[in-house]
Amino acid sequence: MTDTYPSLISIDNLFQAWDEFKVGKRKRAEVQVFERHLEDNLFDLHLKLKSKTYHHGPYSDFYVNDPKRRHIHKAEITDRIIHHLLYKYLYNLFDKTFIYDSYSCRLGKGTHRAVKRLEKLTRTISKNYTKDCWSLKLDIKKFFASVDHNILADLITKKVQDKDVLWLTSQVINSFSLEVQPLIEVRPLKLQKGMPLGNLTSQIFANIYLNELDQFVKHTLKVKYYLRYADDFLILNQSYIALLHCFETLQQFLKSNLKLELHPNKITLRKLNWGIDFCGYTTLPYYWLVKKNTKKRIFKKITNKRVTYQSVQSYVGHFSHSADFKSIIVLKNIRFLAND
């Protein structure tokens, strides 16, 4: 519709995006400074969007180490308001097209729902744990750094008709790039790749991009039992040979259609009786446990740092979904001491 863009960038939507953005951030100095002149800032942003003179600003960057080292890029407040605006619009437009068993960054999904679904599927495949159940777990190598801007833009264009909305979307997509020089340079052009870890829009962009993989697995390969969380995905079958047949086809599809590669060191073929690792838990017949590495990291944090009631409460919640009753008791005792 031709009125999509004016509706999207309306003052009401900008104020709503601000309200969503500021949740949990009110005490930060940069947020307080922006809020002092909130109306002026938002009306100025509205005029820039209306006249299409808006340009995405630069990023500040830092590293986090939980559990592995990640390079985070943080946009300016004005740009993050735009991220909230676009995220909500794109989520409402695309989410209904995603498969049921895509669990990352979706309402009513998440890690616990993914593991519960995995438990249900393994029970179905194994005929109530009387037959074999195998899993092939795959991981995409450096996914966020590998997303091709042109492919992403083309996928969005299939659903978004308004040229002005596409212009705004391109402002966000092209605001960050890891420039990659082609091996064979036919013309002086650098390939634009990469999405910033830290952008809210990167979550919906990732699901739009990897929905192509989901659709290929479900409708072309006709795989019945498949789950994905972010760039990790599982295929389940009674036969490990059937899973191996899928591998080369998947590898070729990712390379040819999405310019992605499977991580060679994260290809895992496991039997249910050995335990299937997914979303921080290990699923076994009849129950699931917190992964050993995750458990070790949590208890190391508690040992090395001052424990707060809130942090231990979150760990208790994480363990409460598993059958690791001893760890739950230990954490509850620590929580009691932290609250004393």
C-alpha cells in the first residue's frame, strides 16, 4: 500500500518505539540526555524520515565474554528507535511466514519451548523410546558476519512493496558492513556482508534470511523432524544414514543460495541415548539436563563473583526446566544466602 511509509513513521509510532526502546535503560546517562529534549528529538527524526534525509549513524563497539568472546556493535539512540520501528513492522509482516519449529527471537518460542519440542519429537521418532533416534546438529560458520546484503534485501523485497519502507530498511542493512573483496574481481566492486551483533533488527533479519533454509529443509528435502534456533539447527531421524544423505545437499544449498558455510568443527551426529545437545540442555530419554559446559560456567560465575539474589534466581529458573535436582537444591541454598 502506498500509505505504508507515512503510517510507519508517524509521530505516534515514533513515541511508541521510544517507549519500547527505553525499557530497562532509563538510568543510563545517554538515555536521560535524549529524554530531556524528547519531543524535539522525535519531531526532528520524523522530519528527516519524511523528507528521506535520515542517515544511519556510526556504531560504537565493545566485546563481551559470555560464554565466548563476541564483538558487539552499538548504534546511537536515534538509530535504535528506528530499529524498534522497523523490527515491529517486519516481525508482523514476516513472522506468519516462518515455520513452526523456528524458535529464536519469536513470541511464544525461545530455548525452553525448543527443548520441550525436541523432547516430544524424540519420543515420537523413537516410538516411546523403543526405537533408535538420531540427530544431526549443524551450525553456520560466522553467520552474522556472512549475511549478504543483496540477498537479504531481495528477500525483504518479496514481501515489502512500499519503496520508501525499502529505502529505510536499506539504511539499516547498509549501516554496517564487513567489506569482502571477491577472489576474482570482474569489476571494481566490494561485496557488502555482515550484520551487527547488538541491533534489534539483526534478529528479524536473521530469521528472514534463514527462513530460506527452513523452507528448503521442510518443503524440498521433505524433512519431517527439524528444529532451528538462530544459526543452530537439528534434523532428527530413526536412521543416521538418512541424516548423512541430507548433509551434502544442505551444504550445497547454503553455499549456492545464501552464500553461507557450515562450521566444519560443529557437525554433530548423536544417538538419543548418548544425549542430544541443543539450546543449552542435553536431551535424553525421559528427561533433560543442563549441558555440562553451561552448568560448569554458571557455578564458576557464582564462585568467582559476588552473588546477587536476582542472578541466582535466574539460574534457578534455568535449572528448574531440567531434571538436575541436586543443582537446583544447591542454587536455592545460595539464593537463600544471597537474600539474607
